[in-house]
Amino acid sequence: MTGDWHTAVADFIGAMELEGVKPAEPIAQRLAGGELIRFHCDGDGKGRQNGWAILYLDDRPAGAFGNYRLGISRKWHVDRDLSLSPEEKRRLQQEWAEAKAKRQEERERSEAEAARDAQEMWRSAADASPDHPYLVKKRMDARPFRQAGAKLLVPMYDGAGIMWNIQRIDGDGTKRFLRGGRTDGLFFLIGQFARYGETACIGEGVATMAAVHRSTGYPSIVAFSAKNIGAVARLWNAARPDLNYIICGDDDDHLPRNIGREAGEAAAYEIGARFALPERAA
């Protein structure tokens, strides 16, 4: 009977592909964990994970999947009953638990290796040149950053001040994190805090938050992505509840789903912050 469950996973992935959501990496084992996953799809840009899916493998497997870039969101279910005996369920649950523990172990090892690489890269890098094309284009101050060759380096810290990753930015604006490195809950602070109860801003991109800091003087916190802005907002609100936060959302109205606005509004609502969007050109 267990084979039917593996067939259900295969059928689910097949349904995704028929709808145009085609994973460019193996996801079957991750799906079996019963958690929401993100993954790279055919057609995604480098470093993007626009695909998402969740699958519940109970007696009648069901789930949902989609692709943010394509604006796809679908539900799926198995029509036939795949009831298992208690012993079959026990074996399957053990298999999922072992697979999940293995994935977690591999993830922690990968993140630790990336953290060591990031710290060494930062130590050995030179101060960023004010003439770096990205800094010039975005009118950014070079002093908070470092540079390795042609790449601008932006350190990514957790709440304890530990550097786990680095965002590398090419002159044309292409951005990369270290492969396998942690990104969840990491941030970069532009500016300094001077007093209790002052205003601080939280947003996605380093150029956006550098512009916010330049125009307002407020300390500005870079969350690096829409999916990370909620985690960073919660972290800072827990550590510094005295601050008056403004969530600076990205207005992704050119996408089928305005992810930047949705994530920003959700983060602002959760921590009781004000919410701001850039003004649109007339």
C-alpha cells in the first residue's frame, strides 16, 4: 500500500507540471514532510524560487501548488481512498520523520559552511569603492559595504550579531546569496540608533533602504526579500519594542501578484507598524 502514497506524490507533481509549474529541482522527498515548500521552477531567474506547494498525505491525499511569477494557484486531491493499516501508517510516519531529520541536518551543515565562507569573505574584502557601478547608480554611500573584485558585499546578520551570509551585488545589479546559506531572519542595518523610542524603517532591498535612510535619516533595516520581511519585523519588534516602526513595502504591481505590498502590509499589521509605499510616477 505504501507504493500508493509514492504514486500520490508523483501524481501531484504531474498535475503541477500540467499546469505549467515545473520544478527544476527534486521536490518529492520534501513534499512528503507535509510542510509548505518553495522551489526553483523552469523559467525562473537565477536564485529565484517562485514555485510553492504543500501536500497532505492522509487517507485522501490533497494539497495545493502555484507559481508566484506566473500567477498560478491550484488545489489538488486524490479521488480514491488510500487508507493504511496502523502498522503501515507507523512505518510511513517513521520514514517521513527520518527524511525530515536528514534534511534538517543537511541544511544546518550547509548553513554553517556558508557562514564560515561569508565571515572569511568579509574579513578579506577591501572597503567598497565609491565608484562601484551599483553604488553610483543608486547614489549609495560606500562606507557600510565591502568589495571583493567587482562584487559589492552586504553582510547578513542574525539578532545575536552573527554573520550567516553575504549578498553579492554585481555592477549591473545582479544579486546572489551564498549557495546553501541561511537567509531567514537575517538583516543589515543602515545608520545608527541615537535614542530610545525613535523611528526605524524596515524594507526589502539594500538600495531601497539606503534611499530611505538618505531621505529621512532614520535607521533603516534591510530584510533582503519579501518573504523575509515578516521574520525581520518580528525579530526587531521583540528586541526593540520601544521603536516606532515603518514598514517600507515594494510595490510589485507589475507582477500577477503584488508580493511586495502583501508581505509589507502583513508585517506592518502583525507588529502594529505604519506602512508606506513608494509614490508612483504620474
